[in-house]
Amino acid sequence: MTQTAAIWLVILAALLAANLPFLNDRWLIVGRPASKGKPFFARALELLLLYFVVGALALLIEKRAGQIAPQGWEFYAVTAALFITLAFPGFVYRYLMRRGGRHAGEG
């Protein structure tokens, strides 16, 4: 796998993983659907777990490419902020889009 392909794989995996908690009501993506929908807290915990899963994938790819570069806290702060930013479309779909064409103020 080329370095460019590996980078795109990690970016696409992060985009998919960041939006999964908001696009389904299953616990940990494969479990039983929540009866009344998952609370935001559960979605946030899934988002955190998937951040580490994508990080592990990136670490595995980096290890196969050569030596793993040491990272400081700044790296993790930036990647966490990027992961949350990638989750924005799923968040908007789940919490901000109006369902059924209803407008504000209508019953």
C-alpha cells in the first residue's frame, strides 16, 4: 500500500467512524437497537471508543510503513478535534435537521 493510499484509508475510516454513532441506534454499532434511542452520552462514549479504534488502525499502518514517530499531547488534542469535526454531519443529521418538514412554531 502506498503512503498516499494509507493516508486516505485512515481519513475515510475516521469519517465513517465519527459519524456511525449518530447514524444508528444500535449499541456499539452491532448490538441491539436501543428501545427509545440512545442518549447523547452513549453516542459520545461510542465516539470516543471509535476515536481509539481509528487511532489503532493508523498506528498499525504507521508501524507497517516503518518506525513509529513519538507523539506529544498536542498531536492527540489535534486529532481528537479533527475527529469531532468529522462527526459534524452525523450530529447535524441526528439533532439539528427537522423531521417531516415541520417549521418552528408549528404544533
